[in-house]
Amino acid sequence: MKKEKVDMHEVARERFGYDSLLPGQEQAMRAVLEGRDTLAIMPTGSGKSAIYQIPALLLDGPTVVVSPLIALQRDQVEALDDTGVADAAQANSTLSATERSETFDRLDSGDLEFLFLAPEQFSNEETMARVREAQPSLFVVDEAHCISAWGHDFRPDYLNLGTVADELGRPPILALTATASPLVRDEIMARLSMKDPEVVVRGFDRPNIRLEVRRFADENAKRSALLECVSEAKKPGIVYVSTRRAGEDLAGELWKQGVGAVYYHGGMTRSEREEAQEAFMENAFEVVVATTAFGMGIDKPDVRFVFHYDIPDSVDSLYQEIGRAGRDDEPAEAVLFYRSEDLGIRRFFAASGGSDEEAEQRKMLDQSRLDMMRAYAETQDCRRQFLLNYFGEAFDDPCDRCDNCEAGTTVPASVTLPFELNARVHHDSWGDGMVMRYEGDKVVVLFDEQGYKTLSVEMVTEGNLLTLLC
């Protein structure tokens, strides 16, 4: 139910100081205000938080925001407190019993507009009861890709959020994420039992970030090139590695070359990680060498480069990580240092696990996502087009901001394209799928059960291998 009739543009301008709303923001906000379930997929830095903050001030009842990290909750609460827009609080394991009770008393009395919770908090019966009694008007799932077992940052506690929403009286659900391929989107909507959701996919193009892949036949040559590039690059920057040992070793070698580097990985204590992160955020170090444990909730606008020393496990992970560069819209670089042999360790991890039917399907999909990552590394086509097509955005022209476009290696399609991007198609053996991208005379299809498959356009056309689904 809406409060007094005030236009969301007026709230954005007068309460938040926005000159205007971005098209994706406006579309998602309008759906939320209409009471529709909404999935908004927009890159970090594109104003996703405003999508729930502005409508919240126009709806009766508090807004519950599910956020996976205590540090991220704290940052969001502090940001709202700093602006003075509305009262906000977090309820998590860091609070004393007295502080927790006071927070829920404020919620009961109507003094709180925003309550931030980690997903595991809903397993507490008292928490569930207190939130239910407050009758929230909006249920926000931040970092919604965490709900997907096929996503790059899976959190088991997210799996129950659809049931949680039902127990809270089923307020409209707003799911937010900075990266979600069509496969992940479908699972988010299914897990949350979203009803006829508005799906907003906008702004994946980050033209200020130059994309490049450097190929190597020798590990030592790759390592030397990485160290040289970091030394010469404009800083600050992030280097992603696949193992803790690699992070510590590379950080040590960079120190020897006069680069102020710190390492970050999941084997460190919480206080050690927080200290390293804070030091990097405050420019006490020029470079952080990190595993994928570093990243969620990091908002440092002046990161000038993101280098991947090891190949990520998926295009989803790659995009999420390179998206931490250039958030100030100034020029930045995203470079993958690639050896085809590096795929071996990723394939090993993708092939590990149980042997039941569900585990086998997971292995197959993980392998197909890795195949797409290899395709990105080895493509001679426009890398920006590759990434945008992967996330469901059309991009037809050369970007002139990737190594392939600069080298003139991109090859226009030499065949008639039989289906539009994102078209739903059917294969007799592999079932239903979605057309993801074209590269030369090849078409990539994401099948619901089989994962990604690359087919010859000529064979598809002449053999009628794919049929268009209505």
C-alpha cells in the first residue's frame, strides 16, 4: 500500500539528491511500487540500492533487506544514517541481547524503515515472529545470485528465503544482483517463488574498462609478465589468484620489486582479512593479491586494474571481479593471463563431488560454464560483445576497447543468423535452451539441462537441429 501520493522522481530528487533516475532504476522502481515481484540485474555502481530505498519511502510498513555479509549490512546502514533519509538498523550475531531487543522494539514502534538481516537470522523463531508482526511492505534479497547453486557465490542459507517470504505474509519480493546469467536468473526466480516478476537487465557495458587476454605457453613467462605488468600499471589494483599460496607468493615477489602489496584469502583470520581489506581501501597498500574470498561488498571507486593470474571458473565470476575496476568511470584495465593448461585445475574441481543424478548434472553444467570461460579466453571476436551477449544484452558493433578490436582480428558473421539472441529453441536430444551468442559461423546455446553447447550455424540450418519455441 502506498503512502501519500508523491512521485518517485520527487523523492529521488528531494530526499536523495538525484538529478534523474537511470532507465533500469525507474523500470524496477515502478514495478516495485505496483506491488510486483522484481528481479533487477545491474552492475555494481549502477544504483541498485536506490531501487528499494526510494520505493520504501512511498510504501506503508518497513522494508526488510537480506544481505549476506555483516560488513555489507553495516555499510548500508551507515550510508542511510549519513544521508538522514530514514532510520535503519541491522540485526545480526554481533549485537548483544539488549541491542537486539532495542532494534526490534524500534521495528515494532514503526521507528525503523529499513532492517538488514543475514539469511540465517530467519532460523531464529523469535526473529521470524518479530519481523512477521511488523508486516513488512517489501522483502529485498540483495546479492541474489547467492541463492543459485549454479551461481559463483552460492550461500546455502539463501535457499529458504522463498519460504521466509511466505511466512512474512508474502510482501512483494525485490531481488538484486550485479551479475546473473540466464541460467542463474531462472533459478533465482524459481527459488524465491516469484510471481510473474518484472525482470530488468541493464547496464552491463562498462566502456571505460579495457578488456584483454594475454596468452602464454610457459608458466614462468606468465608469472614474469604479471609481475612486470603490475609494477608498471597505474594503481591501485587487484590481482586474482586461485590458491592461497599463490596469493602469498605473488604478494611477496611484488614487495621485492617495490610494490606495496598485501594478500587476502579465506585461510586468514577474520581480523587479518578485515585489516588487509581496510588497509587497501585506505591506500596503505597499492595492490591486493587475493582469492575469490575478496570482493563482495568492496566499493573502492579508483581501482585502476583487475588482473586475473588464474582463469576464473565462469564468465559470471570473471565479470563480477573485473567489475570492481573503474567505478569512478575513469579508464581501467581488466587483463586475463592465460595458459590453456590452467583449465586443468578448474576442470578437476568441476569434476569433483558426488555421483548421484543431481551432482552429475552440476558437474555437467560446471564443465559447460568453464567451456564458456575458455571460449572467452580464446575468442578472436570482440570481448565486450562476448560478455554482453552472455548476460543477454545485444552488442553489435566493435568496441575498440579490447585487444581483439584493437588488433583487427574480429570476424563478422559470414552466415545468415537463424535465430535472434535470447530466442528460446528446442533440440531433440538436449531439450530446450536459449540462444546466447554468435561467433563467426558458430552459435552458442544454453540448454536448460545440458548447459552450454556450441553448434555450427550451417549444420543447425541445413539439419534443422533447432526449432523455435513459441
